[in-house]
Amino acid sequence: MKSFFELASERYSVRAYSSQPIEQDKLDKILEVGRLAPTAHNDQPQRIKVITDPAELAKVDECTRCRFGAPTVLLICYDKDVCWKRSFDSALSGEVDASIVTTSMMMMAQELGLGTCWVMYFDPAKTSEIFALPDNIVPVAMLPVGYPADNAAPSERHASRLDLASILL
């Protein structure tokens, strides 16, 4: 089994997927990791819509051009009525919680030999309307998931990283 460092080093944003469906046991593991992910105050406000049906995937395509042919898309949201609220300024933890959940699922997919691409390029209001999300559910990310296509490769910018000293304050 690969170490977390190896998984993080090898992972890249997949922008071309094969049509091969994801096995249910792999999808279940990804979702379980999303359930186990840490959230503020352990309030667990994450809400995840699993999208595999072709008609539903067509709705994703109405919301973003960034599905890249993935056979599965996870729409990661948070329930603003459930998430923790910081007492100092009333900031909600929902976006951070959903981001932690998304990252955890993304890395689980990597361990399982699947590719992902974190997508934030969508209109949240349009997405909420198209998927008939209740007013208290806020979409944060879409996570296309699937087997990388034979021609999938990291973008030219993938290996461009600041040195460690540049990111430390």
C-alpha cells in the first residue's frame, strides 16, 4: 500500500475519463471516507449527491464544462442549518467542512486507482436550481470521479510548485 505522501505526490487533476463505471465497493469506500472526515464541532453538515444516471450527468453538464466525461460526479454541499457557527463573527464552517470532506474523498479515490478533479467552476445558484436543492443546502464542489482515460495526463502547470520557504509565513 502506498503512503499518504506517495498518494499526494502522484495525484493530479484528471481531465479525461474512460466510460468504465466505478465499482460500487469503491464508491462506497469513497463515500465512507467522506462520512468519517473531520468537521467543525463534529456537526457533520456535509451532504453529498451521487450522480451516475446519464440524465443527471447531463444536468451536471448544464452547470459546468468540467465533468470531462467522468461516469460519476459527487456534488459536495453543506447544510447551513447544521454547520457550526463561530461565536466571534458568526462565520459558518460549512465551506471548510465540505472542503475537508472533498479532499478526503479525493485522496481515497487516488488510493483506489481512480482519478478526480476538484471542480469549483459552476454557478451555485444555477446548480441548486437544476438539482432542486433545498434552500439550506449549499453546493461547494463537484468531484468528477472515474478511471482516467488512456490519454489522461497532468496539466503542464501540475509540477509547478512554490518552494517551501515561499509558503511559510
